[in-house]
Amino acid sequence: MKLRFVLPLLLGFAAICAGCQFGESKPTMAVMNTREVITKCAEGMKAAERVRAKFAPRQEAMKTQEEAIAKLKADPALSDPNSGKRAELETLARQYVVDRQTLSKEVGEEEAVQFKPIVDKINAVLATYAKANGLLSVQDKNGFTYIDSSIDITEAIIKKVDEMK
């Protein structure tokens, strides 16, 4: 009678654990923060600085536009419909939105160009690292609520990318 109760319980437990890493010494899955690897490896930092330098004058121009808009918003004449300040503010605001969108698009395109060789290098390092460490899967860390630090390989990949010539 006791065996009839214990045997199904043991079989159920075994079925549940069949697909898990129960008893394995090393996990076969890891995570990494892809953005961090790209921006913290030596080549990535240099590429990010090139992008920043290329667009710095336009970023400053955007700040100037923001200041002009803020100044107009604070102008008491804005409430006077005959002053033309409301139309001026709307024109500046529309231009600011267009300029911000254009700048964002161009920065994104430049980042894609600058970071492409680095991403290729990271992918090569990652494939080698995964194979050497018996990893079956590496996922981006940003999609998870909780991750045990033992499966985070971000720093290891940054180190390997920097070592690669």
C-alpha cells in the first residue's frame, strides 16, 4: 500500500526535474547586458566618444533652442493675443520637435555604423566563450526581473573583447 503511494510521487518528481538542470554543476544558460558590453569595452568607449563628438555642436544647438522656448514661455507678452509671441513660440516648438527627431535618427544611424564592427567582435567572442563553457543559451539581461549573479557573464565578455585583437 505504501509503495503505491510513494512510487507515483517519485515518478512525478522525476518527471518535473527531467528538463531542469537538477544536479548539474554548471548552468547551460547565461545572461549578459549587451548594451553594457558594447559601451564598456575599450573599442565601444572610443566609438561612443566619436559619436558624441560628431553630434556635440548639434546637441548644443538643441540646448539653445530649449532655452529660447523656455524664455518665450516665461515672457508676460505671451498672454497678449496681439503680441505674436504665441505664434513665435509655436513655430519654435515645432522646429524643435523636427530638429530633435532628425538628430535622434542621425545619432542612431551613426551608432549603428560605429558599433557594427564591435558587435561583430562581441558575437565572435560570445560564440567562443559559450562553446568553451558549455553554454547552450545566452540571453540579454535586460528582459529579466531577477537574475542570479552566477550566470551573468557581462564582465567576462567585456574582458575577452578587450583581449581580442
